[in-house]
Amino acid sequence: MYETLWGGFYAPFSIVLSNCESKYQLIDFALKGVKQAILLSNIWGLSQIRDAFINLLSKSTNYKSANELKVIHIESLKTLLELGYQDPNNMGIAWK
């Protein structure tokens, strides 16, 4: 069932992380949702879905342009590092 529904979760999280830089409660909700989606994907061995969510999270860190660091970029990076700390052996190729 998760394999069918994950796109429905991905789309709103993607919109929030790319367009809502000043709505901190929405950002927090989206980051928690992405984190849980990655952990669920790890539990069920759905590597492509996990990789899609990790890529979404890494894009929202804005790691290519440190000149424009905003709260969303820092919080995304913190979430990515938390995931790496919690479950380092299941991050797969998207972690590299």
C-alpha cells in the first residue's frame, strides 16, 4: 500500500520544502514527514522510494550555495544528519 501512496506524500512535502521558506510550522511538519517516509522505506526495503525522499531532503539543504542559508536549509541539513546518525546502514546509495 505504501508503494502506491508514497507519491501522494512526496508531492506536498516537495512543495512545502521548495516554496514555504518562512512558514516554520509547515517546514517542521514536512521535515518530520520526510524523515518518517525515509524510515518507513528503510523498514520495508523500498530503496527507490527512500532515495527519492533523501534526494528531496538533500536538495532542500541548498548545499551548493552557502551564501543564502535560511532556516529551511539548516533544518533540512539537521534532519538529514539525524537520519544518518539513527540509521546509517540503511541509507543506501542516496546517502553518498
